[in-house]
Amino acid sequence: MLNLARLVLSFLLIMLIRLIRQCDYQIDKTYFKEVNKNIALPNLQIYLNLTTDTIYVYNSMYVNLNLILSNKKLYAVNFYVNDTLVEATQEAGSGN
């Protein structure tokens, strides 16, 4: 029984020493990794339902819209940012 007590005590002592030595964080140093922010943006294609979908843009970026119309004619396009009209285009002679 004495050997078992020594074994348990030795195990607990070793675990306590490992636990104490595990914390190696030095608060007087700054820990960060530089990241490359100048990476090329991916070519992204998004398919939207123009009557129900919304795009949220959180950074400065270009948004290109390419419409393919079959047997339809586009007369006007309105661009809104935060529910404010920022640009409106209209085909000449559309009457609007």
C-alpha cells in the first residue's frame, strides 16, 4: 500500500510540475504575426434573384453587374447604397 501511495504522490508531483511549466506566456512581449493584406481578390460570380436578393459589401471594392436578358429589353438601372439612390441610368427614348 505504501508503494501505491508513493506512486500516486509521484504522479501528482510530476503533473503539478508539468502544469506549472506549461504556462510560458511573457506579458512584456508583443505576440502577433504579420499578414500580407495585398493579395489579389478572387474572381467571384454570384447568381441573384433580382427581385428578392441583396448584396452586402463591407469593404471598398468594385461590384460589376452583368445581365443576360433573353427576349427582354432593359430600360433603366438604379443603384442604391443604404436605401439611397446613388446612380440611375436610363436608355435614351424610353420615355421615363
